[in-house]
Amino acid sequence: MIEEHFERDNHQEMYVVLRGRATFTLGDDEVDAPAGTIVYAQPGTRRGAVAAEDGTAVLAVGAKPGVVFEPSPWEDIFVANAYADKGDLEGARALMATALEKHPDAWQGYFNAACLEARAGDPERAFDYLRRSIELEPEAAEYARKDSDFDSIRDDERYKALVGPSPGANA
């Protein structure tokens, strides 16, 4: 439900479980959160959550104290993935393209576009986006080695040339 991540610069987040049940990870702690639970993530705490029941919905609210809120540049990516999950690949691609146009020098957009294309079965597009992501941020290769979104292209020599062997693979 909420990808594992780490907020910097005193960014604070609060989550409200609207329905269902979620299991939150806050640092080394796990929190069982049924509907109605409010979970606060201290600044600097690694956090994430998985649904513990079907139909779970969580509202996430976050910002830096004293700073006017601006939506994350990656909100379009989250929506694009939801379109893809519903089978609207062209809608997903259009939103990805918008995110990349807004942030052409940010590796994260290209990385997420590569993930989308690998899951969608378009290795050519996946490799183009992944290559650009790694050009912008070489550490993206390490993230790709661990990301299951690339399972469909992991055995391709182009993948191996871009990111190297996957963890546990015989090189």
C-alpha cells in the first residue's frame, strides 16, 4: 500500500486507516492498524505498509513543518501504475510521459517508466528508460538488480550489460 521509503529534511507523515487493516513498518517496529487507526511516522524513520485485508484504504498526509505543501513530483507515477493495474496501458504511458516531461533530469521517473514497460512486456521501451535512469543516477542499476518488476527481462543480455548480475545469480 505504501512503498517502503525514507523521508529526509524533517518531512513528516501521518497515515489514517480508513477501512480494512494494514501492517505498518516503522523502522524496526511493526504496527497492526485496523480501520480508524492513525499512524505517525517520525522524521527520519524508514516506513511502509502492506494491506492485511482486502479492500484496505489508507489516507497519507505529509509535509515539512513551516513549508507550503507541494505535491510530490511522483504522484503521476503512482496514478500511472494504477491505470496499468486496471489494464489501461495507454493511459499509464500518457501519465508517465507527463511526469517525464515535467522532470526530465530526474532518474526516478525513467526508472519507474522502465518498471512499467518491463511489467507490460515491452523490453525495448524498458531498456530505453532503464538506460536513461542509470545515466542520470548510476545507483539505479543497484535498485534494478533488486526490483522484481524487471523479472521479465532479467535474463536478457542487455539487462545484464546495464545492471550486472542480479543478487544470488551466478555471474
